[in-house]
Amino acid sequence: MSNFNIDFFEFSFLVEAWYSPSPIARSMFWDDCIDRHYHNMTVDERKILLEWISRNEYFDPEK
């Protein structure tokens, strides 16, 4: 599979879109976010992404 670059804003938008409980392939997406993309973000980007996702109505820090 080829690699491609995406800027942080676009990545954050995709993460938010995939956060809802409806997408069927969301577990594979989250595996990539955790195992690969997380390590490519700066500490500040990680904080911003968490703040952004925390505003999502489906966000539950207990899950």
C-alpha cells in the first residue's frame, strides 16, 4: 500500500468523523491511529486532537 501525507487539520477532521459509533471499519482506523499516526504527532498535536475529540457528542473517556 502506498503512503501519502495529510496535514494535521485534515487528519483531525477524519478522526472526528470516524468517532461516531456507525462506521463499520472504525476499529481498523483506530488501530492505525494508535499504532502509527499517534507516534508521528507532536505532543501539542496530541493535546489539540484530544481537545477537539472531547467536544464530540459520542466522546466518552471511560471507553
